[in-house]
Amino acid sequence: MQYLKTVLFTMGMLSGAIVQADCTPPDFKPWMTAFQQEARAADLPADVLNNLQPDPAVIKRDRSQQVFAQDFLTFATKKVSANRLGLGRTHLKKHAALLNRIEQEYGVPAEILVALWGLETDFGAVTGDFSTLRSLVTLAHDCRRPEMFRAELLSALQLVQKGDLTPGKMRGAWAGEVGQLQFMASSYDRYAVDFDGDKHRDLIHSSADALASAANLLKVNGWRAGEPWLQEVKVPADMNWSLARLNSRLPLEDWAVQGVKDADGSPLSGSGEAALLLPMGRNGPAFLAFPNFEVFLQWNESTVYATTAGYFATRLAGAPVMRTGNAQVTVLSVSQTKQLQAKLQAQGQAISKVDGIIGEETREAVRQVQQKLGLPVDGYPDPELLARL
């Protein structure tokens, strides 16, 4: 599941989008002719696109995805299942030597890589069977995000030209991601490494290449070796909730003053700075998000996905199952969230799309309105806020 701040990982943007097309793509044949002419001018193997036609199944998926409209507890409970945890621990042992070598090279812990590996493809078992070139042709020709996918299609042709992949081997997810860690073509070209020494960067068949390439991407995007990423905590019944936002890091001592404790109720230990992350508001699960958590958001912009990935990695590292929070959380439906976003938009809040997903943009707008209405400023909408609006 990788929108990218880096273009790997369109999964957050693509899997999370809930959209309706209100545009019409150009006629396909002249579009393809013009694209192939551009590719040939760049000395790319445009002929591998001959006879490809848009795939209606790709368009259908692009228009209907809403997995990240789920609340964090629902999503994380499904994704960090007992079975997946068991498989993750098995892979940690099975690939211990490889994962240790990767950590020595890139500074990324084994638990991080195995968690992402498990979430993306069930540890390489489910990489997808869509033709990558056909999917990218489909989305580059479509009218929603043509420039983004046009660039990805050109990158895919570069991979063919360099010999990293053949058109026949380029099969993966519906949105063009390939390999055991689901890289988009541009990220494949930028971050992939040959870690098994066979002189090929094969992220589809080589677990060593795939895991090391993921570590390379994380390192380049700011991973800090030897530092934590996410720690579950217990928050008090009341505190200055406006401090709980990802762009506000405070020393752990300051969080202790606010009444934040370790998940087991003991005083906070350790040092450094972290943000207080409340994925379902003041009554739901609570975490301290350290600077390394930002790298999860580079992998996938969805806070729900990033928090789930970080939590999965902590479980693999030995953390217990998380608490559900201090009280019952009433979750808005997708329809109610869209109503909320439309009302926020009408009030002049910075809501760029009404999509039913409670992302960071919606959370910030919610904080602004909670402040005005005298409600706890935790950035998470509930039925009371919707009614007040």
C-alpha cells in the first residue's frame, strides 16, 4: 500500500481514494501514438506497448477504493492478525542472517521490514497478477492523474531498457506496483539494489533484493538508525488535547507533565522528542510518534496505514497488544464523514476533497472548529461535532 511523497507507495493514495470521475479521457489510439513517439524520442522501447488496451478492471478499482476510510482499530485489527503476527515471527527467524546484514548496511531494524513486507504482500505471497504495463497505460491515459502515471509508465520503460525487468515479468498490483514490497516503477529505478549479488535488481523474485531496497528507501527518506518509531501510551481523562498532533513534538518529560504514561500505567521512560498520536481521538488508542514515524508517512501518507505498520513492527519487536483506549469511540460512517467534510468546506476550512477519509487535512480542519465550539481539540470528529456543524 504505497500517493506519494516518494513515488513508491501509491498504495496509500490509490487504495485509499474514494472518487468519482467527472472527466473524459482522450481518444486512446491517438493518445497512444503520441505517447510512443515521446518514448521513442527518449530512446525507450515503446514497441513493448503495441497492442495494449486500457483495462476496465483497473479503472473500476481506481474509482471505488475505500479501505482507508476504516477507523484505525478496525483496520489494524484486521491487518495485524494473529496469523500474520505468527508468520512475521517465523520470517524474522528464517531470514535472521539476511535481515541482520540489511540492518548493518542501512540501519533499518528487521521488524520494520518484516511488518511492511507482511502488510504489502503477505511476505511475498500475494504480489498481484495485473500486467504492470497495461495498468500504467490505463491510468496514464485516464483523466484523473495522467501526468503522475505518464511519468510512471516512462519509468517502467526505463526498467525494461536497463534489463531490470521484462514486459512479461512485470506483473503486480492493479495500480502498477510490483514486487514483494510493492514499488512503483520510478521508485524501483531510484531505490532498488542488488543485494543477493546476481547482478539483477529483482524485487519480484528475490526477497533479499526486495527487503534491502525497502531499507534503502527508508534510509534515504530519513530513517534514524537505533531510534524508536512508535510507543503505545496511556493518556489521562483530560489534558491539553490541542498538543496532540503530528507536527508538534515535545520532550518526553513534557508529555509526562501532561499526564501521559506508559501503556501499563508506569511513568514514561526514555528520552527524546515525540508527537502524541491519537488516531481515534482522545478516547481511543494513544501513541508517542518519534521522528522515525515520519518515514512511515513517506512510505504511505495514510495515517491509518502508517500507524498500523508502526504498531505491527512494535508487536514483532515484543510489544503487547494495544489497548482500545479510555472509552467507547463512536465512529462516523463514510457518508457522515463526507457530510462533515462538506460542511467544513462550506465554512472555509482547507478541505481539498470530500472523500470520506479522516486524513490529516480533515483532522486539522476539525481542530479549528472544535476550538471555535469549545469542544476538546483532539482532531477527531464525532457525531456531536457533526450535529453542531
